[in-house]
Amino acid sequence: MALIDEKILCMHGGISQRISSVEGLKKIKKPENIPDDGLLCDLMWADPETGQRSDYEFNKSRGVGVTFNEKAVEDVCNKLDIDLISRSH
């Protein structure tokens, strides 16, 4: 993942309820084996789900990671003081 101009967070997958700060994201060891759950798993495999009521739910289609709704995206942007999240898939 990368942070562009301190305002755009880019990643392979998606967001996680376990994101606490940009500094915490920068401390993730790379390369690393991707676990079946947790922050690193979500960053790799989380998917947006339009209209989902809960901010985060288990990602049934992948069997790992989470799905997240629009409110979860807004919350992470506010928490990290960023403007945009860009994901590759």
C-alpha cells in the first residue's frame, strides 16, 4: 500500500475495522505471509458492499477478510485525515 501526498491511501484490497492510524499502517512488515483474518488480510482481500447495513461483515464470497459499506469508508477517511481510498480490485 502507499500514501500519496498524505491524502490518498492506495491498497490492493480494502479497509479494515482494525486500522488505527497511518503510522500503524506504515509499520506493517513487508513482505509478509497473508493470514486468513486480521488487518493485513483485510488490506489484501476486503471488498466494498453497496447497501450493506453493518460497517463490516465477514466476506462470505472470498471466505477471508471482510466486506465494508460506505459509512466505513467515510469513518476511515476521517480517522486517517485522508480524502480518498483507492483499491486495485
